Amino acid sequence: MSLSLHTLVIRTFVSVEAKDLDGTMSLFAEDGGHHPKDSWRRSAASHSFGYMTVNYLESADGQCAAVETATHHVVTTGINPNFPQMFVFEVADGRIKRMQAYAPYGAHGLMGFFLFLSRLTTLWRRT
């Protein structure tokens, strides 16, 4: 019996919060497009993860879901980032075949620098 998409999504967040790598990986298809295994091993040692579902939207066929979360992590360095985050899940045969996270980070590198200058210039003109 395969699990519903909603159950898979909830179990994913619960197992990540519990730092249960085996439990998390058991929810993913072997040929899935995103496996959190490698990056998760690095960050699990120094993070405490927290997710609260704000909105949950599921496709009519029950194969895709978009989840908005209030994300709150605790890092051993004392930083406690709290930010909104979106996740997109796709399933096949009762397993997650793709999970993509979207966080509200600004542009990076040279583009980020020019955006910062543009915003600073706009702010300066207002004063």
C-alpha cells in the first residue's frame, strides 16, 4: 500500500527534524531527482531543523504538492535563522521522485552587488 502525497510530505519534515537520515531516504525513489543525503549529512551535525506548514497545495492527481513553511533552524554557532520557504514535491509509485526547496535569498555574486547598489541609491534618493 503506497502512502498519500500528504503523508509523504509530513513524514519528510518529521524525519528531517528528527535527523533520521535512513527514515528520510526511505521516502525517496531510488532514481529520484533530488536526494538530500549528501548535503544533509554535512548540515545535520551542526543544525537543528524546524518546519511549520503554513500552506499546503496538492495537484488534482495527487502527484505534486507545493508546501509553504515557516522555517526555523538552530545552528550550533548560535545563529537561529527564521525564514519562509517553499518546497515542491513530485511523487511516483508512492515515493518522492523530486523535492525542490525555494528560499527567499537574494541574488548572489555580481548581480547581488548591483541589486544592493540599486536599492541603496533608491533609498538615498528618498531621503
